[in-house]
Amino acid sequence: MGLTCREITKRLEAAYPAVCAEEWDNVGLLVGRLDAPVKNVYIALDLTEENLDEALEWGADLIVTHHPMIFKGIKRVNDQDFIGRKILKLAESHTACFAMHTNFDVLAMADINERLLDLRDARPLYETGTDSQGNPQGIGRIGTLPSPMTLEECARYVKERFELPGVKVIGDLKRTICRAAVSGGAGKSMVSYALAGGAQALITGDIDHHTGLDAADQGLCIIDAGHYGTEYFFISYMRDELERMFSGLQTRCAKIRHPFTDIR
């Protein structure tokens, strides 16, 4: 007997409980029937129109994303709205959609970023709770870099380890960085926690003009590696997780597509 959406989502929810997500978040099964059979799972960071069309053309029965397609309340579903069009496409093709967002950030993304940067003596940047052993859990990490480096060297290190086309930096490029914080995705709200933890640099994404300037004035350098650039690791990680959990399940990953193009 084949797998069902219920079996797959139950295992994912056990590994990444919704209770670990932030209150404002919208995680879990967003579209679909729990009793529907699933053979093919497509994995993406975002359910863009391009990713959705690719998934449906491939024959996906279930799409697993990091960012929820539905965030706010919806009063109507029709083809006059881009979210409505996606929901209709999913429903008409009998394809389910499941999201793992801040629960994944707490239980996996922070660890992924920590390992990529090889941070030493790391701890959660923003604590959201504790695990079953009483150890702190949370979003992001703060720790010591493998060796002291200038801000410019640190930026190049991030660019290389995250395999990015480029990063944006604010701060003195010659300043020595020993202690760094990292928070995948939009890290504007993490500035105060990075400062409180004694970080000299914060590696994150979506830093706006004033947040960057204010952070620099307080002694915190910023390396903006992009929202996508700090989180697209979800795709390959979740493919490996699903293939480990369910033998015989067919998976396909969305192509790595950095959403912004830097014109120089």
C-alpha cells in the first residue's frame, strides 16, 4: 500500500512540531486532502508561480515549502488574485501543499547556518524555548568564528560557504571579527539580540537602510547575504530528510534561483 499525505505530514510534524513555530506563523498542511496518495514530493523554499508550474508538470502529489504560501486570512479564492490562482491550481491538480517555517528555523535552519560557518561554542541567538533535555532552542546562532578575520574576509567567507553570487556589507571592512551571529531569512529583529550577545557582526538577510546604519552606529557590522541566500539550504536538507524517512518516495528539488539579479 502506498503512502498518504497523512503519513508523510504526520512524520514531518513529529520531527518539526508546529508548537515550535512563532504564534504569527502559518505552518502545516495549507492545501490538500490528508487521505490522498503521495508518490512524488516537490521541495522548494517558496511556492512561486514558476516552482508551482514545474512541480505540477513533473507530477507532484505534495509540495513541501519553507515559506507558507498563505499567511493572511483569505476571503475568497478565485483566479483574479495570485494566491487564489495558486490555490486553484493545487486543488484542480489534486496536489497538496505543506509548509515548515519558523518551526524549521528553530529545529534545523539555525543548526545548518551554524555548521556552514563552523561557529564554535554557539548558542541560540533568540531563545524561544527548551528541548526535552532542557537545552535552549531558538532562532539563529551566535558564536565564535573558526579564526579571527577582518569584516571583508568574513564577508568573503560567508559568500564562499553559502555559495552566493555576492553579499552586502556595512561596517569597517578592516575591523577584526571574532564573534558573529547568524539568522537565516529576515534578520532585522535580530540586531538587538546580536548586540546583547556581544557579536561584532550579524549575518542575515533583508536589512533595510536605517536598520543597517543604526546597527553600525552601535558597533555591529552587518553582512546581508539575502533572505534566499541564507535559507535555500532547506531544499536539499528536506530532500535528504524525506528520502531518509520514506524509502521509495520520489523527490524533486526546485532549481536554485536567487530572486534578485545584481546589475553592475
